[in-house]
Amino acid sequence: MINQRVMVTAIIKNKKKYLLLRRGKKARLWKYRWQFPEGGIEFGESPEKALRRELKEELNLKVRNPKFLNFYSSTLRFFGKSLYHVLRLLYECEVRGKIRLGEEHDKHKWFTKKEMKKLKLMKGLELEELKDIT
């Protein structure tokens, strides 16, 4: 079975570092892998509304000035069975608030692009695809 999923991905930068989250032991998939904050767009929801909702749910942060950067396409296999085509809409955004992680993640940390290359990233999120983030 082939499924499609549209995601919004937040690129949050502080000086030359980017905020990444580590998926914890409660995550269904890709435990202990790092990712940008992101989530799925619900039916009928605009990408910017989804971005605001996901960052509030996952991090307790309010989004300011979202700017669409680019989109990336990848295919993933979940649980070795279902094949997904994932389309990620990348937004650079400013945020306000104090980070409070949800259940899916156990850590957050700021990384440079060089440091990110050494991490175990979530499947489908390849640094080559993100080469144009500033």
C-alpha cells in the first residue's frame, strides 16, 4: 500500500545553530534519531496553521514570521510494510516561549550544519536536501 503525507518542517535558527529534537523511547518510529520540529498537515488545514499548531503541541512555542523556504520529497517504509511518499514544506521561523518537549521527544539541542552531519537523523531527512538552508 502506498500512502502520501504532507508535513510542515520548522527551521529555527539561533545565530549559526539550528534547533533539533531527538525522538525518545515513546516514539513509534526512529527512536533516538534527530529531526527538525515537524508534523503533518491535517485535512483542510493551511500549512502555516499546521506549523503553528505543531510547534505549540511539540514544543510549547509560538511561531512568528514564518517564511516558506522550499519543499522536499522522499519515500519511506514504515514498519517494513507501508510505503509512504512524504512531502516536507520547510519554513524558517522565529519562535517565542520556553521549550517544553512533548511525549515523542526526549531532548532538544542547537547544532551547526557541520555538527548535524555527525548525527543519526530521522529517515527521509537527508542533509543534502537541506543544503540551501542559510
